Amino acid sequence: MEFDAPTFATSVLSHDLSKPIVATAALAPGQVIFAEVASIVSAGGYSDDESHEPDCDDDDCGGCCEVDNEHDGTQLDADDLAAVSPYVAEHYDALGATCDSLAALTSVDKRKTLFKLLHMAANDVSSPLITSLLALDVSANHHLSASMDAAKALRASHAGLIPSVLSDDQVAHVIAVLNKHSIPLEEVDAVGLFVVVPKLKHSCEPNAAYTDSGDAIYVTAIRPIAVGDAITVDFFDSFYMTVADRAQVFQEEGEPPCGCSVCNGTAPDKSRSFRCQVAGCDGIVHPTNAVFECTKCHATWTDATIAAAEAEEKALTSDLDNTENFGQLDAILKSSKLHLYHHIFYTVMQVLSEENVVDISDDVALSILTRQIDALNYVVPFAHSEKVSLYDSIAQAHIALGDIAKAADAYACALAVCHVVFGSDSKTTQLFATLASNTPKSVDEIPAAYGLEWIDDPHDFA
């Protein structure tokens, strides 16, 4: 952890993991609620650097050197070998081949974690971690059937892997827990096994956010939380998903339906934004269940108007796949029933920004980024880490255009979000505090301000 934070045991939360975790004292936005260090961390493979192309043939490419020279994570490193049994060390490749055919264990990082847990159980089946995992409720886990298949197949194929102190039911239980309680840790390019964080309730309108820091995750309040309120986070990045897409994700993940106001149909689905068709009205129309109503003039659409708009949604989903630049996107926008804030346009803006980052001018980039942050602030009215990234990019675009005052304003906006999402002690918050008060005066000063160095040319740093 990058700063001191309460543990779950010392937090002002209820501690019965068989029930929803609720606040036992009021919590304010930006307050770190608790932090949890991963019980086990396992790497699953090399993650390509964003600036590295897998088919690169540049002899001097740092990404290629990293792929060639560094451990790729799919094999056992020294830390792994110290935590697994001699059987695993000797038969690791054969175990991998078996696991590749098992739906519950196709993930390298999760199977590594399983091997470590089995060795731990063989040494002490009553260890606190094994006891905690076996006590977790997996009755509603949709991975349970596949987990049982994996447990039986592993015992049949590799009798030396599974300790006799564990039954097939217990091994299946542990595998099911792994598929629910494993969370990616970006900073260390691995996956961590967590007992508490995954027990938090999901909500598309959460009152808290979770952030990884090294081998730990900390949870921060992003809204006022009253005594008795359940702590909720967005586990599925559903903030800009439609209600239908959210429901599909929950079904695929074996999760219960979300009870937020958008998902339960008491608030409009802003990710589906349309232009009001009433002459002279510039309002935005959203569906709430089957009712499409303008937020400004409150006119409701007829079935025929709804059908036409939904037909355009379907057509645009495929048509925009062929959109290559922002000029083409603007031409589509002018005649579309869909509003700029519609999730289809937001996604296309993201894709075009990534694909054309080198080719577009700074003023065009700023225009697109401004559209994106306006859309995100409208659709997602609460603090979110995605806003920090956008404000950061907006600030850098202003610096490139020579408007340092507006860059400082954008950094200040990012800082305000950081205080809520990450807490005041976070290194990210502290970075943006520095950027807002001591904003770079030119593009050349940007890398040093972020603690980075030029790689090659002044527009490529890391």
C-alpha cells in the first residue's frame, strides 16, 4: 500500500461476510474505508505495453527486448516455486495442459493460485486462509459445476496434486471462490486473491470505488454513506453501459440483477441519449423502461418514433465500424436521431482517439476530448477515475496549444475527482495537486512533471 489505511478488521464496517457489508459509522466522500492486501498474488502472462506492437520488427524496440528478456509470467518463477508443492514444480507443464481443457481453470494466474492453496492445505488444512475460503458461500456461484468437473479431473489425472485432506467438494469450492475472488492488479501485472473486497455489493451507481495499489486494493467512499448503508462498487465497469448490456453481463457472470435506479427502471438510461424531435427543443430524450421522454419539454415518443430510433441504433452499430475519422463522425451526427452523448458515439470517439492519436492536430484532439468529458459528466454524474484520465489528456492538449491557464484548470478538475475517488493521500492525488499548482509551461516540460523521460522524440515518453 502506498499509504496507511484501515484494515477490514479495524474499519467502521460490519464484519460478517455471510451478510451484506454495511457502514457502522457515517463515511464522507474521499474517505478511505479500508484496504486489503491480496492473500496470494500470481502472474498469468506478459501484458503488452500500449506502445508496443506484437509483430514489431524494430531491433531497438524496448517492448521486444522486454518480451525476449523478461519472464513471461506463464511459467513458475522463484516466488511461485517457493509456494507450490514439489509435484507441481515437476509436472507444471502437464498440469497446464490438463487445465487448458477445463473451463474453470483456463486462466494461468488462477491455476497458479490454486496450486499454492493446495500446497498450503497439505501443510495445514486449518490455516486461516483455507478456513476463510471454505467458509465463503458459493451456492449461487455459476462456476460451481465447472469447478466440480475441474476438481475431479485434476484428482483423476494428477493424484499427487490434491492433498488427501481435501474432498472433491472442497477443491471445487476453492476453485469456485477463485473465479469470484480473483482481481487484476495492474501495477504488478498479476492477479490477487482477495477475501473481502469481492464480497462488497455491486451497483452501477456505487457509493464507493476500489483502486489497486501494488498487491493491495483500497476502497474509498465517493458519496456520503450513512450508518447501515451497504458498501457498493462497480465491479463490471458498467458506468456507460445500457440497461440491456448490464443485464447481459450480470447473467453471464452469474450475478443478481443490479438494484440501482437505472437498472430497476425508476431513472432514465442516459447511455441511450436521443435528440428531441419537437421543433425548437434542444432537449435530450432517454428511455425509462419503455417510455422515451424529453428531459426539457417532457414530450414522450410514439411507438413509431421509438422504432425508428432503435432501428438507427442497430444500423449505426455496424455503420460506425467503418468510420475512419472525426469528419465522418460529425457528418453522421448532423443527421442522426442519436445525441452526441449516446453510448455508441462515446465508444466511437474513444476508438477514433486511440487510432488517430498521432495523426490528428492538437485542436481537434482537444475538441474530441471536450466532447467526451461533457458526455461522461452527463451520463455518469458521480466521481469516476475515467474522468481523471480525460481531464489529464485535456490539460496536456491545452499545454500543446499554449493555453497554460486552461491546462491548470483541467488539472484542477482532475484533482477534485482524485480527492473523491482515490483519497487525499494517494500518489495519484498528490501528482495532480502538483500539476495543478505547478503546471508545465510547454510540451517539453510534461515528462519531467510526471516523473518520466523522453524515449525518442518529444511526443513519445514513458
